[in-house]
Amino acid sequence: MIHFVLLISRQGKVRLTKWYSPYPQKERTKVIRELSGLILPRGPKLCNFVEWRGFKVVYRRYASLYFCMCINQDDNELEILEIIHHYVEILDRYFGSVCELDLIFNFHKAYYILDELLIAGELQESSKKTVARHIAAQDSLVETAKEQASSLSNIIAEATK
Amino acid sequence: MAGGPSLMDSLFQRSLEDLIKGLRLHNLAAGTAAGTPESSTFVSKSIDEVRREIKSTDQQTKTTALQKLTYLHSLYAIDMSWAAFHAIELSSSTIFNSKRTGYLAASISFNSSTDVILLLTHQLRKDLNSGNPHEVSLALQTLSSICTPDLARDLTPELFTLLNSNKGFIKKKAIATVLRVFELYPDSVRVCFKRLVENLENADVGIVSAIVGVFCELANKEPRSYLPLAPEFYRILVDSRNNWVLIKVLKIFAKLVPLEPRLGKRVVEPICEHLRRTGAKSLAFECIRTIVCSLTQHELAVKLAAEKIREFLTEDDPNLKYLGLQALAAIAPKSLNAVVENKEVVIKSLSDEDVNIKFEALRLVMAMVSEDNVAEICRVLINYALKSDPEFCNEILGSILSTCSRNYYETIVDFDWYVSLLGEMARVPHCQKGEEIENQLVDIGMRVRDVRPEVVHVGRDLLIDPALLGNSFIHRILSAAAWVSGEYVEFCKNPFELMEALLQPRTNLLPPSVRAVYIQSAFKVLTFSAYFYFYPEEALAASISEVGESVHNGWCEQSSDSVSGQTVTFSEPDEGFNPRMLHQPQKDASGNDGKKMISDLEQVSSCSVKMGHFTKDCLVGMVNLVESTLRPMAGSHEVEIQDRVKNVLGLIELIRQEIHGCLVPKEEENDRGELKACEIVRVMHNALSEELGPVSLSAQGRVPLPDGLELKENLSDLEAICGDFRIPVLSSFSLEKPRSLEKDVVTVSDQQNEEECEPSSESTSLLTEHRKRHGIYYLPSEKKEKVPNDYPPANDLSMQDKVNDEADYLVKLTEKSLVPKKKPIAKPRPVVVKLDDGDRIHINEKLTELKEDLISDAVQEVLLGNQAVASSSRTDKSDKSSNRRSRKEAFRPLESNADSTTVEIAELGNKNSRRIKHRTHGKERSHRSSKKATGESDRSDRPSSSHPHGKHKSRQRADGMENVAAESPVIPDFLL
């Protein structure tokens, strides 16, 4: 299973963290620092796996962003690479050629998409289309709610004028 | 402004985007990362805002506030535990966005210590039952992230219902969530397991994938329980074309096959088929891994895997290369050929730019090491280490050291070579393995008698090189070199040179602890030299017997005869001062060639007679050197150094007296004082030349605890005891004669017991007295005293005979260590002294091997035991499997929910508990039969033969009757 997912920028800034195994907050900060130190300096032609505390961290770099997933020693590294790629493709489809800024400003959406893809550290949905469909459906739910809300606040705003 | 704040907040609230922009702006302005004062003031300001906004009654405002806080928490690790309640509040919102934000905040920030988490239970239950699938999905996602035992217990019924949801994506999420719930609340296994198994037959690949994922995780922890499900997995393995699913199924089989060898025969063919067919590297690699880990008896499969591994290795992709090397490492113990075939790639990979690949290659190279090629491989590696970066260099050295020392140096035949290799390693520029090399030098010195001359030789080379003293990483090695040189000084070619090396000025660069070893060694060398001067005959005889013993038994008497025939005074200034050493090379060179030795011996004797007058000058020179160097250090603040320096200076005083006494012609002029000084030198020499054997790790445990020894007492009491007397803590000699000590040994414990039994008021002085008498041999340690006493002093010929035979000596040693062990003697190889530690390590290895089995065995045992105790509901740490047993009490709360099912499970559980091993099997059978018993026989690819169907039917009938009698054991038909 996947223990956690990290998105780290090339400068070492965290863009997304999702923990599937329990790590206390202090530990999380430490883990992120350790892994940034381990992964960011690695050159482009090296393999995508890092051994770390008896686990394996599979990472892949897209533009300026490193997608890292931590797995058990006997999990399949190539499968995880595919999952990472899968995630990126879905993000790409959703945002339309995704870039780091998209993820910064829509961090919650990155989470929602990840939640559709992975649950409890297991791959949930291997079809890009299905994930896109679920997310779109949820978004439309949000939109209708927002419309109501905005109209409500308009009413209030007008009323208090 | 009465109702104002909330309204104002909602109108002028900073949106999430504003917050992020603001953060970025501040970071840019500060030009540094988050955490600088600049941005942290902004962050704290934002948090204050959030604190205000989040109390708003307006859902929208509250949502945005929580979203901002979640952002800050997840990326800047800002504490948001205080907002837990707000998250729960929002999760109950009717607005989907607010609900989603609330759940996201909860799933990110909640943990088991969040106290309000229980308040979420109700909302989760409501949402799990919701008609809106997206709400259900949200609730499931949240539950899977923050599940606690309480939540798991309370929400199990809902999950159970959802496992049958008609919406595929809900079902999948429910399945994945079940895994978490199982972990936290094992009793839920009994409720949900059956539905899980049912879903294995689902036509939807996604669902099968999720299910297989769950079983893969479960099987990871306790594979044995899932053995009965093997037919299902087999079907998936054969039928499925989905790589995600196949990878997981392979993982399950990798766990199951070792438990049931017959299973291997069945699955090996489909796995090979996948391996041949697939184009996906991930699946190919999983096949390879399954084969090399679990199917190693199937030669064809291993061969195929080896071929595929070679393909991986030749790829340019570093990922595949790395994985290929890993697979090769896994296959190495079983089929070394595969590794040897790829030797070239492996050696090349040593210089790969990727550290991971290098390490993996190194591991592989070490796996190839055997008796025949160890020297060659080490040569290559050391040369390589000289060229590589410090980190990898040390990794190489480390792996050489650990590989060569494995299992008491079993791969080493030529210890002289290995010891010189150790010396060479010390000179590798980046070497940081000082501690390990130190340990091995000392260890080999103690364990392998025959190699001592070489150890001393290597030690000397290290000691006399002043350059090495500057490198702090080597200090530990130098410490070992000094120790062996002192301990085995009789093999030293030139004690004077050695003494100079030990006292060279640059030794002040050493840390005090190492320096203390140097001085102690100097002490030993001096004692030895003095002894040699005073008792040349004895010394020579001893040396000959010692050297001769290991070479040629018959030679011993001859040589001692020939020596005693002459009056010999020994001494040569520099070279060949030490006659023992003169014999030493012959031993190596000529083996059993006794004649040459005798002739050499005569040569030595004659020349030493000639140079008799040199003796005193030489000794005086040495004494002066030692004194001039060490005198200034007598005032050192380091206790270790000071103590030892004082010892040496004391010895020098003695020798001085003696030498001056000798100014008067030596022969027959002994007055009392001189004699005494000589005697003391002799006693000390005897004490020092007692052999130190390796001590068993458990030796301390065999030392009986003296009555009245209170280890836990306050240390302040000790001060009173030690006040009037200082224990010679570290000086390793006793002024008492070893002989008398030996006699004492028997009585020590008795005396001690008597003494210790005295009232505590008296004990202080008695203890002091006792320590005075027995020095460091205070504890009647069976091990420490008796073993060394088996090694007589080197000069005692009569004693020597007893232990002349190495085998005898080993037998004695084994007797002492009380535990039988295998005979370590191999003819061409020097004897390596082992203690029962060896057996201990062996057992440990076995233990780790068996660990997995033991766990499942324990589970089985627990199951059997439990059965006897009937069905008492208790949570079992050996989770799933054991808990799959059904216990009716625990079921009651659920029966209302899933009435018929639970009853059925309960029934089955009872039946199955009679056949522990196949309990799941039964369950799985039953459900299948109940579900699609008719369709089953159509499946031709099913591994099971037709006979179980009859059983199914009977089971079905039995289920129907609901009143089942004992069922005959279910045969694991899939294996037949």
C-alpha cells in the first residue's frame, strides 16, 4: 500500500501531502524534510526509486514538481510509477495542461482528485474517464450550491444597503 | 455593527486565492521560503482572520475560512486541531461544497487523538446512508483516512450495506475502506468478510481490483488464512487481463505459495505465461519477483525469470536496471549461476552514476563471494574503493568487512592475506570503518592462533607510520594494532622498534583512550623485554615450544634439548632481538622442514652468544626511552593515561634496580632485592602472557550473583566503601601469582559467600580487604577465570604439553562453554576459535526465517485454544484470520441489520472451527454455492475438480436447515 503522497516543488516547497498511514505532525515535517533532501538533488538520469527507512519512495518529476509516493519494500515500484503518471494525466485533463500554479491555487481540487484515485493507500479507479466524470459531477453539485449561496448573499447585501 | 462582524466578514473576506497570492507575495518579497519572519507574520495574521471568520454563521464565510485553514495546515503545517469542531459542523452542511470542505479538513487534520471525532459518527452514518452517491463517497473517503476503532465499530453495519451497493464506485470505495475498518476493529471481519469474498466474482474489473487490493494487504500480514481462497485467486490469475489486478494477485500468490508447495505447481505455468506474453514491464517484473521469491524450485521458471532479468539489465532505463539488479540479488542465493552469467553488467554497474544502482551492484558482488574468489573480488573492490567517492568507498569497505567476517570468517582460508587486507584498508584514504577493522583485528588475533605473527606484522607496519596518526578515523585501528602488538609481543621481530613506534611524539594526536592502549602495550613490551633479559633460557624454551608446537611436534623436544645444552644470553640490538621471531618465518616458509629449523636455531644461538654484551645496553636504552617519554605524562589529567604511565614508571624503577645490581658481574651475585625484582618481572610476564580467549556473550550471565550484592543500591553508598581504597580498575595485571590465584579460584566464591553474609556494617571493610586480595578477579566469574587458566603461561613446558593438541584445547574450551557446538576444524584452514555465540547466531537466523510461520502457527494455536474455551468475545491481536471465527455474542447487535447472513456466518464459523485450516474455505464455498451453485460447474478453467460441488450442495442444504451437524473436513480440493 501507499503510505503517503507528497508533491514537492523543485525549490523544496510542499504542494500537497496526503498521509495514508498515521504519522504525527512532527514526524510529517521531518519526513518531508528528509525526503526533499534525498530526492531533490538527484539527477535526471537516475532511477526513480529511493530507499528510505526500510521503505521505498517512488518519485517522478513533472516540470518543476516532484510527485513522490512511499511504499513498502515488496510493493511494485513500476506500478506506482504508473499510478503517479495516471494522477498527473487526470490533473492534466482536468485543468487543461496542468502547471504548478494550478495546483497551488486549487489545492483542494488536487485533493479531491487524489481521493477519487486512491483510497486507504490503494488504487481505486484506474480509468481516467471515470475519475473525470466523478469530479465533474461533484463540481456541478458545488456550482449549483454556489449559485444559491451567492444569490443569497446578494439578497442580504441588498437588504442591508 | 451589532450583527456586523459576520456580515462584514462575509463581504470583505479574503478568499483562498487572496490568501495564496498574499503568501506568495510575501515569500517573494522576503526572497526565501516559508518560515521567515516576513511570511510567518502574514501567516499568523491570516490565522487570526480565520479564527474570526470561522465563527461566522454564514456557511459560505465559514467554508472559505476553513478552506484557508486547511491550506495552511497541509502546506505550512499550521496547527488546526482547534478547528476540529468547525470541520464537523461544516460536514453536516446541506451545501455540497461546505460539506466537502468540512470533510476534507477532517480527513487531513483529524487523528486518533482528536477528541471531537466521535461527534462525526452521526454525520458519517447519515452520509453513508445518503441517497446522493457523492455524499456517500465523501463519507467513505473521510472514514478511510481518519478511522478510529470507535468509528469502525459504529459504522460497520453501514459499510456492510454499502458492500452491496449497486453503484460501482461506491462499492469500490466501501471495499477499500473495509480494509481500514478491519485493521482497527477486527470483529468487523466476521460481518463483512463474506461479502468481500462474494465480490471476487464480480464482473466489474474495478471492483475485483479493489477486492484483490484488500486481500493483498491482508495476506501480507497473515497469509495462511487466505490459503482456502486460492482457487478464486487462481481463476483471476488465469482469466484476468488487467495488469493492476494481476500484479496484486501475483503478490498474493507470492505469499501463499511458500505455505503450500502444491500450489506452486499449479500457478507456475500461468505466471510464466504472463511473463512471456506481457509487454508491461510492471507486470513482467512482478512475475519475475514472484518467481525468484516464491517459486525457486521450478527450474524452468527460474530460468525464464533469469532471461527476463537479463533483458531488464540491458535496458537503458535506470529503473529497469535497478529492478533487474534487485531481482538478481533475490535470485542469488538460489541460483548463483544467474548472477555469474551477468557478472559483467554487475561489475559495470558498480561505476553507475546512480548511487542506488551502485549499492545494489555491490550487494550482488558480495553475494558472489566464495572461498575461491574472495581474494580476487576483494582486490577488485579495494582498487575500486580507492577511486570512488567517500560514501561509496566506505560502503565497499563495510560490505567487504561484513562479508568476510560472516559466520566467523567462513569464507577466509588464508588469514595472513585477510589480515594484510585489513591493514591495507586502513590506508584507504576515505576509510571510516575504523571501529569495524579494529574489532576484526583484535578478534582474529584472539581467535586464530596461527595468524598472530602476521597480525603483529601488520600492526607494526601501521604503528610505525607517523602519517596515519593524523587521521582521526584510523585511530581505532591504531588502537587495535597497538593492542595486538603488545599482547602478542613474542612474535615481534624488533621490540625496540615497536617501542619507539608506540612512544613516537605524534601519538599526542591520539584520543586518550587510544593513547592508554598504546601505553599499556608499551608496558607489555617492556615487561617482555625485561623478562627476556633476566630469564633468557626460560624465555627461549617457551618461545621454542610455542613456535614448535604449532609446526612440528617432534621438533619441540629436540630444540629444547639443543637449547638447554647451551648457556645462551639473548640480545641483539635491533634486528632479531627476539629469538622467537627468528623462528617464526621458518615456520611459514618451511612447514615441517625440521632440519632447516634446527640449523637456523643453532645459528641464532651462536650469534646471540657472541653478542651477549649488547643485552644490557639495549634494555637500558629502551628503559631510558620509555622513561623520558612517559615521565612528563605522569601528571596527565586523563585517568586512563595517568594510571598506566604510573604502572610503567613503577616497572622501570624495578628494572633500574636490577640493572644496576647487574653492574657487578651478574652471575651468582644475586642478593635478595635483585631476586625479588626479577621475580616480579617474571610474575608480570606470566600474567601478561596468559592468553585471552574470546568470551561468550552469555558469560556474564553464568557468573553467580554473590549473596548480598545489591546492584540497585544508591551509588552514594559506594563512596563509603571505596573511600579508603581505590580499585585498580583498569590495570590488567595482578601482583599476585597466577598460580596461587588458580588455587584461590575454588575458594573465592566460598569465601565471598561467607564474607558477604556478614552483617552489612562489617561488609565495608571486608569488601575492601577482599578486593585488595583479589584485585580485578573480584567476581568469581566462571568464564573469565577458568578459561584463561587453561592457557598456561608460555614458559611453562609441563603445562604446555597438556594443551599441545589444538583439538584437545578446543574440546576443553567447549567443555567450559557448556554448550555443544560443531567442530570448527578444517584441515587446510587455521583454527578459528568459536564460542557458543556461534550457535546463538545460528538460532537467530532460523528464528527470522520461521517468524512468518510462527505467527500463523500462533494464530492456529489461538484458534484451537479458543475453540476449547468456547466463544468468548475478545479482540484478538492476530486480527483477521482469528476474528473470522464467528462468535455469536458479538454478533447480536448486528443481527437486526443483516439477520440471515450473520446467522449463516455464525453457523459456518462454528462448523469451520472444527477444521481450522479450512474455515475460510468453507465460508467461501458456501457463499458461492448459495449464490451461483448452478453456474459454477460451467466454468471449465476452474482448478477445482468436480467433486466439491457435491459438497457445496450438501452445504447448501445444511445451510437451509440452519441446524448443522458436524461436517466432515473440507479437503483443499484446489490442490488435487
